[in-house]
Amino acid sequence: MTIPIWQRLLSLVFYMLPWSDAFPLGSDLIIQFPILETLVIPSLPIILIQRGLPFGSILLFILIFFGIIRNDKIAYFLRFNALQSILINIILIILSYLIKIIIQPLGILFLYTTICNTIWIFVLTIILFLLNKNSSRRRG
């Protein structure tokens, strides 16, 4: 069974949610390598919604969770990718809070920058892997 192209393209959009939340972590890396700023372009609509609306992040979460994941009428492939993007986003939010609570008060800028850049590169790797898997013709 092949997955229609529109479902594959729509599943790629879901991964812009964790990608938009990962950008503040990679700000030091983006300052050193300005070419990386172009990677923010696909997630600009998500960033505009999150910052433009009051409680934009929680509204996107509720919309994706109840509108897509909990809806049995939507294809399993889309629901799976939406749930996976939300799980990546939750892990990313927890990590960023842990960094702000534990690492940042220590005042060791090198440790803080290294951990933030490592998480950003890790999220970039995950997103690229998932984009590759979702755009391929084969299933699994």
C-alpha cells in the first residue's frame, strides 16, 4: 500500500513544530554560521502563529492533538507523524526548561552553549531523518 503524495507532504509540515521550538537553542551556532538562518524559513508560519496569537503554542498543541491525533477519520500515517512531532516537541521543551533551571544558573557559558548547540544539532538530525523517511516511496 502506497501513501498518497499529499499525505506525505502534509506529514512534513508537522515536523516544523519542534523545529520552530529548537531555534532558540541553536542561536549561538546560527550567529557563528549565518547560512544556517535559511533553515528557519520552512518553520516561519509556525513561528508566526506561536508568537502572533496569545497562547499560540498551546493552541497549536490542542489543535493537532484533538483535531488530528484523536480523530479516527484521518489517515493513520498523518496521525502517527503528528503524534511523533508533538512528542519530539515535548521532549525539546522539557530539555530547554532543564537547561534553564540547572545549567544556566551555574554561569558556565561554555557548558550552556555546548549543550544547547548539541540539542539543536540532534533535533536537526532527527528532523532530516524523518523528512527523508516520510518522503520516500517505501513504507517502513
